[in-house]
Amino acid sequence: MPITDFVAGQTPNAADLNRYLMQQAHVIKPGIESVTSSTTLQNDDHLFLNVSANTDYWVQAFIIYNGATGGDLQIGWSAPTGSTFDWVSDGLSTAATTSTDEVSRTAQGVTNAPSVGAVGSGNNCTVSPKGLLRVGANSGTLRLRWAQSVSSGTATQVTTNSFLMARRLTY
């Protein structure tokens, strides 16, 4: 079912086709971003998408990161006022010492910022948060926010090719 009316003779561009026919938007991180000695959540420079008012989305991300064991990674989201976001981190437990360990699937809300484990600087880990975003009366931006879980003099990095996707569920 289309979510827009195209006018006769109008030539839709690639963005129109992707958004209105695929019902999906995505962004891929083009570079590495670092945080050192800070547990204050900061907006990711690249992993954000515009979302429409009164619309539901299935959101998922694949975040590639690394950092000091014990420094770990804290992730959260910002969303338009009035939105709810029921999600899970699907990330390593903070007790992880290898890239194969327990994974957290604890239910989170839009304002939660759980921590996931890191296994040593230079060793990439992944976290795959996913959930249902319900945007209220205000359109705006869904954005990944992140920081170190424990302040560390070793940089925590979210790396190139991490991505964020949102699939529209309602019209």
C-alpha cells in the first residue's frame, strides 16, 4: 500500500522509491567516532533518521565498537517528544572477557541507557539493538546516543559500517 500519491508524469527519484515503496530508511556510519574518559551520553554523528508523527517503526541497528575491557559501552536513544520505544540491546554482558559471552535481552524504554561489554581495545564487538518505536504527535529524529559505561583513558569507538534502519509499520 503506498503512503504517498504521485502525480501523473512525475518521475520519482531514488529516495522516493526507497522510502515509499520499500517503507524503509537506513544510514551507514562512514567513519570512526571516539569517546575517551566520559560516561555522558552523546549524540552519534551519523546514526540518526527522521521519523514521522503518529507512525510506528521497527528499528534495528548493527553497531560495531571497541574499547577497554571494563570501560564498556553505554547505548541509548533520543526520539521526538511523546514517542515510546520498546527495545532490547542484544549486546554482550558487561562481564564479558571474550567476544563470545552472555547477551542481554532486558526490555528497555526510550530513556534507558544499558551498558554492553567490550573485550579490549582494538578488538571489535557488536551490539544489535532492536525494537518498536511509536512516534506520537511530534515528528523528529531518532538518534543513537552512546558513551563509555565506565570512564576510561582508553578510547571507546563506534566504527565505520555500523548502521541504523527503520521500517515503517503504519501509514
